[in-house]
Amino acid sequence: MPLGVDCCACLIAQDPATQQRIKAMMEDPEFLSSMKQYVEQITADPQFEALKKQTESLMQEPDFVEQMTKAMMGGDMSKTLADMGAALGGAGEGEEEDK
């Protein structure tokens, strides 16, 4: 597990109030139904499969997890995502490439 995720999990495990809130959510049938609908909606989106393949490809990159961990821990996620977009061959939707 990447350090950033591990640290978040560790913080949650140490906070009884957070544990109680999460437990209550996970036991709430309305919340679970809502999450199921959300997942069904996302996976039905035509772009989902393309994003899934792109993510799986990125996860195979040797330094991807390290870069993401640094970004999450350093608070500079926007720069990291921009760098990743440039590395993937250009600007994203609604963005202009630097000339």
C-alpha cells in the first residue's frame, strides 16, 4: 500500500470518533444503496473503461505510485497531475498545450 494511503488509514484507525462515523455509514442501508447506484452509474459511463485502462497502465509505471505518494503527502497534486498529463502526450480536456 502506498505510504499516503497507509498514513490515512493509520490516522483513521487512531481516531475513535472517525471510526464510529465510518462504521455508522457502512451499516446504513441508505448509504450502501446510494454507493451501489453511484458505482453502477460510473461504470456505465462510456469513458469509464478508457480511464480504467489508462489507470491500470499508469500503475505499471515504475515510479507512478511514488510520484502519487509524494504528491499526496506534499499537497501539490495539481502539479503532479499536470506533469502526468504532459507525460501522457498532451493537455487534457479544456486545457491548452504549452507552445
